[in-house]
Amino acid sequence: MQEHILTYTKKKFTPLDPQIEDIDIRDIAHALSLMTRANGHFSYFYSVAQHSINCYKEAKARNLSKRIQLGCLLHDASESYLSDITRPVKAKLTQYHEFERHLQAVIYERFGLGDLTESEVRLIKEIDDAMLYHEFLTIMDEKLWEDKPEINMKHDFTQRDFKHVEKEFIYSMQSIEGEKPNWRCVGIDGCRGGWIAVSITETGFEVDMYHNIREITSKYMEADCFFIDMPMGLPESDQDQRPDTEARTYLSGRSSCIFNVPCRQAVYEADYKEASEINRIYLGKGLSKQSFAICNQIRELDEFLGNEPEFKDRLMESHPEICFAVLASKDSKWVLPLYNSKHTEEGYLDRIDVMEEFYDKTGEFIEVILKDPILSKYQVDCIDALCLAVSARLGMMNGLHSIPELPGRDARGIPMRIVYGSKKTL
């Protein structure tokens, strides 16, 4: 009988006699991103890797040492080689405990944590338990015990694409070790000529116009995060709860920036009067001409997601005005929109000022679009797409937020949410 397993990176790994040189962060990140928490009994897929990332971010939010942050990220790493067993059963398997303890010790040693103190282990366990409590509270609406543990930040407990989580796990490791992760984040904004897409990395940016969504996703297939300013999860009845009403509370005084999203049935109707009547039948209200004007692009995106279901979670609906409001607000407890319209000179300059604070290549970006005969006609759309890309990158680094906090899905399984990134300068 073979005593080894074959890992993701094709290593022959012996879980009961682990060799330190065989421990690979890529194997750990990949395996944990595909393993579900709660033994699969959560209401949707939420991985061990996402749990570990949230633990790491909580340690960081508490201003704990890099050692504690790394310990939190890796505290379940042994499961990538051993899998996991539910707590009541594990308590009876004393030999399994020994295997797990030894393997976890080798993993900690591999990454410089072989000398964790009792107090450091206690802090890691405290954060692990706090995250467990809030996972069950958020995902299952269950209190595991009476006293609610405090957490220092708002964590992302939504269902996420496992590839994103796998990459974030590795980038979190790099960040702890002092490397600057080279995220590639893409912001996409619809315009009259098609779609404007901005891709940013640590080393630079790319901006261009595209005829369709598939051109963008094909070019940036390996991107870490896509934010798109276009409705994705579409209602089919008045029971489907879109995030638009809650999202408008972020734009007090400018809530009209968020249009009412048409029902899926109306999106596929070519005539405005017919579409408005269909929308009234299914959602109880007519359809504005502003909403109908973008139905072609909503339909294109909806058809794309139907043909490419892996992008249902990779593409994330966002809104530039919400992202600008979050970035421009000085007080994290209060979000104030940019009151000057982006179509005025003052509003355009306001948005450039915000981008310059959060993205140091904004000036260079403006020069590029002004020199381009096509992009110069779509300056506002380019700035919106840049804002989406910057917000996505901040989200990858500091955490994504969803409106609502725990979104539902439409009839085709597409999330009904608007996302934005946590604010922090790049």
C-alpha cells in the first residue's frame, strides 16, 4: 500500500511522516480553497482557505504581530494533507490528533513558526473561535454559545470563486513575508461604443475599448478580480431582492445614480413599451428609458454568464459612484457621495482627485486616455473603470464588502449584490 499522496504540485507527500522540504504553500492554498467548512453543512460553499484568510485579516486588524498573522493564516494547513474530521469524532481519535499535531508542527517550522509560544497559540485559537462563531451566525443564523466574541473588522463570509480565494491565500502569505503582491484587477464600464476595461497591476495599467465582454475575460483570464458596472443578478419576480434600494443609502442626495434594474423577462424584449409593460407585470412597476437604454448590455452580460457559468462569481457587480463615495469619505462610519455630477468639469476633476489619492499612476493614466483618439471620447467611462479596478485591488488587499452583507442569488444562480473594496491607499 502506498504511504504517500500526490499533491497539486505533483509531490509525493507522506502525511504520517512529513518531510519539511515537501511542504509547499501552493499545495496548501489550492487544497484548502476546495475544502468546505462545517463538513459541507453550511448553506453554500465557504472554504477553509477563506476562513483562514479571514483569521489572518482579523489578526492584522487587531495589530497583532506578523507571527500571529501567519499563524492564523496557516492554523488549518494540516487539513490540506489530512483532510478534516468533525469535532465530536475527532475528539475520540487520539491517534489522529497526534498525526495532525505533528504535521501542523512541521508546517509551522517550514514557515518559521516552530517556536510559537503558549500565548501566541492562545491568540491564534481565540481568533479561530471568534471566526467560527461569526461564520455560523452569518451563514446559518446560529449562535454557537451565549457570549458573542468581538471582531475588529467586517469580514467577507459570502460565497467566493475558489480560484480567487486560492490566489488571495498565496498573496496574503507574500504580504506577511514583506513581498508586495502583484494583483491584477480589472474594472469594466459599459459605454456607447461597447465596454471600457482597465487592468491594473503593481507595475502598471492597461486601458482599452472592447466590443464585448468575452474579449475582456479572454484577455484577462488569469485576473484576480473583476469589478463591472452593469447589473448581473436579475429579478424575475418581486420576490427577488436586488441590492439597489440598500445601495442608494450610500449615495444620499445622489441616489438617482442607481437605476431600477429591469426584470430578466423585460431585458430580452426589444420594444421599449413592451419591455416596460412586462416589467410592470413581473415587478409591479414600469421601466424607465434610462434602464431600458442599457438593456442590450445587460442582456449581453446575462447571456455570457449563461454560457460561462464559472464567471458568475468571478465577475462582480459594482458601482463607480459607491466606490468613489467610499474612497472619498474621511470618516469610515459615514459615506458621502461626490455631489458634483461626473458629467461636469467640477465632478470630473473631483473624481480625478480621489483617484490620485489612491492610485499613484492616475496622472499617467489621464495622459494616456487623452492622447488616444477613441478613449478621449470616453474619459468619464475610463475614470469610472479605473475607479472600479482600484476598488477591486483594495478589496483584494484589505477585504471586499457586499451590499447586502449576505446576498441572495437569482433564478440562474447569479449573486444579487454590489461590491466595493475596503479603503486603504495603495
